[in-house]
Amino acid sequence: MTHDQSFNEDNRFGSAGWADDYDLRGAGLFDGKGLPLGYFNRKPIHLDGDAPLLTVGGAGSGKLRDLLGHVAINAKGQPTLWLDPRGEIFSICQHTFAPANEYAYGWNPMGIADLPSHSCNPLDILSLNSPRLHADSKFICEGIIPLSGSSNGQYFELRSREWLDALLKAIVEWRGAVSYAALWRVVNTIEGDPPAWADMLERMLSSRFDDVRRVGAEMLTKQQESPKEFGSILGEIYAHLNFLSDPALLAALEGDDFSLSALCDPSRTSSVFLNIPAEYLKLWSPLIRTFVTVTMLYKSRAPQAPRITMVVDEAGQLGRFEALLSAFSYGRGFGVRTWALFQDIGQIARNFDRSAVQSFMGSAQVRQFFGVRDYETAKLVSDMLGSETLSYDGFEYQQAAKREKWQAAKQALFGDDPLAQGYDLGHYAKNAEHQTKQARQLQMPDEILRLPEDQQILFISGLNLNPILGNKFPYYSRRENAGRYLPNPYHPPRDRMQVVTRFGRKWAAVLDQPVPAKWRAFPQYQSGRALSVEGYPL
């Protein structure tokens, strides 16, 4: 019997198992390089790679506390775009960037958590002189108006995309640039200011671009001859841009405190935080998709720039997001590492379709699960872990073999054929020690649903590793993080905090001081004030 045959015989129902300390050390996960993913036997796990990551953690499972908090305060030296609902991540790590000589921008239209508020025009990538104007505009419009999957609505969704694309390019021709504010003003003229809309149609009909002229003619014809169809197509545009009716939001989208191109600046590492009230995530989802899409577009034309990490928390709130799936599929090729966090697998299936679950899972190097709350996700994880082969003593079978063994010995002593009885004796002796094998899932779905809150399951591809049953701990419970984090604004007090020292926990004051002169030009200190932790100077 060959080695493979012997292995298969011993593990006839499966060979699933957990990675151990030796495996993780051999894979370089204890080297301290790359993004922190958790702990194993209280040793931190880091992964240095460029492939996507997928995290699935139920509501209240500690995605910020046990995972993203560690990343935010420790992972410097890499440009990062953060979707940071409620501003919690930027709040705890804002003081860590300047000592690393890095800029941090906060796009914060609602002024949440007293964080910096910088304006940004995510449509500044659309330039009349760019050879990619047409492709970039179409890509952006796909993010603004996603396809619903409804056969009845597909025609109107596709037509509204093309109309929106033509309007964007017409504004670029007219003004040399475009912003969401400029787009919203033009859209409002269509039915609200007929003379201004007539002027815009004239510009479209005389455009240098064939498709803009054609769409301009189509809009004019349908408005006059097919008002119902015109209204249905225009209704799609209204539905996906109605969030722009907020003046505070428009102001944050029209200024130029920073450009997303800063993420591709090789001379200065920058991070961008999209600080959006959690209750606005769905309402503003077209805009969030634009930020992510434009970040990818800028990086695709700057392959020499450092790799960008995009952390998309609450990805399930963004609806159908083709650019996110594209980032998982081929973003790695042009230097974008995407990390998407969902609450359950069903969010992916609902936003895209059932096949998209496999697309996300198959493209991600890391699949991370903790705090699983639903059976569908638990069943998926259980199936991914696979089956192990268990051996046990079958009492009734072994006892029957022992009786047959005794009978064979007795018959050999009292005149039966000794050779035949000797053979039977050996056969039954072996059966008396035979162990029965059976299959068992490495973890059953109900066990995954009951996984302790400080445990997680990690699948990491490309390192020849079995699944990892690891741990996760709050960032503020680790002594090595003392002084690296500030209070979470949603968990008072804000003027003092606990840190872990060699001798246990202690209270430390949060100091609010003038910004040191060497950092006054850093955008994160636009207020002129800097926070730090007592005993841990900047």
C-alpha cells in the first residue's frame, strides 16, 4: 500500500484539522509584517500580502473593537481609504499619523464626532484632456445607478446611465470640470428651469462628442413626443441623485481641500476617512460607490504608486456594488487591496446574486468569520472546514469478535483442524481490536453559532495552511497599544481613558494642546489643536 493509499485509508472520511503554532510560524504569520488579523495562543497574527480580504461578523461582534481598531492604530506606511461610519476609527487613531509623517483627511459633511471636515470633489478625475474621459465617466455612472436585476426596470436603468454619462461629459466640456454640485444644478433645470435646460440642450447638441449629441437629441425628442417614457428615465436619475438635495453635503463635494489622487502620491503617504452617519449609508450609497470607484481609477493609472488598501466596513449597506466585486476580481493587478466587511453571507447574495458569494470567496486570500449569527453563514463555514475521520472502539463488534476468538481457541485445543482454527484465531483477534471509523464535521453549524466571542475562524490561501482557530481581543486591552489610541466618542468619558501597563490598568488624561509647529500644515490638524494621551507624548 502506497503512502497516499495509507493516508486515504486512515482518513477515509476526510482529513480536516486546525493549523497549529508550528504551521503559523512557518507561514510567517508571527513575523509582525502586514495587517493585523487577530491572535493565536496570544501571539499576534499579521499577513503581509496584496490580495483581497473578506470578513463576515455579525452585528455587535466587535469588528471595530477586535479587528479594525488594531489595524487603524498600528498599520502605517500604506495609503488607505476607510469607509468609517460614525467616525469611530478616525477618532481613535487620528493622532498616530503625524508622527509617521503621514497625512489624514476626513470627509465629514455632517461634522460628526468633532472630527476634521475636508471637502473633496470625487468627480475631479473627469478631465476634458484625459484619454480616459469616456471610460471613466461610464464606470462612475455604473456605480451611481446600479442595475436592480429586474427585467422590467433594466431598460430605464441603462438609459438613465447613458443620459447621466452624457450630462457629465457635457458639463466637463462646458466648464472644464464637473462636480456633484454642478451635476445636481443641471439636473434640477430639466423640469425646474426650462430656459436654462434649453441652453444645456444646445450645448449637448453642439458637443464634440457623438454620443453626447445623440443623447441630447434623444432627450429633446422624448421630452416633447414621449413625456411618459422621458419621465420614467429621468425618474431613475432623480432616484439615485436625490441625496444631493442636502446643501451641507453639496458644499463638502464642491471644495478641493483634497483629491483622491492624494492616495497615489508617492512622496507622501495619506489616508482618507469617509465619516458618514451610519443611518445615511444606504441613502448615500451611490456617493460612497463613487469614492471607491474613483480611488480605483486613480490607482489604475499610477501603477508605480504604493499599493492602496481600501477598507469597506458595512459593505452590505451599499447595495449592488459592481466596482467592489471588480476590486476583488482584478484590483490586485493594479495595486488595490480591498477589505470588505459584511454582517452575513446573505448580504452578498441579496445585493448581488447567489453566484457572487463564490466570486467574493474565491478572490479573497483571507476569509475571516466571527460572531456568526445566522445558520446560512454557519453552514457555509462548517462546509468550508470539511470533515475529519474519527476512530472509536465499537463495543458490541469487539465483544463479538472476542467470543469468536475464544471459540476458535477452544476448537483448536479439542481436535479441530489446528491450521484452520489458527487462521480463525488470528482473524478474530484482529477484529477484537478493530476500531470503527466515522465522519464528523470539524465544526458543526451549531458549534459555529456558539463560538466564543473571543474566537474567530480564519482561512488563508496561498500559505499551505489548515484553517486557523484564532482569538481576537479588544485593541484597548493590549499593553503594546497603550498610548496609540484615543477615546471612542461614543463610549465616554472623552477626557480620560484606561491604558494597560506592566502593572495593570491605569487612568490617563486625554490632553488637548496646540499642534506642534512641525505639524501645523498637516490636514488632520486643521483646527490647530492636537489630542494625545498623558504619558505618551506625540
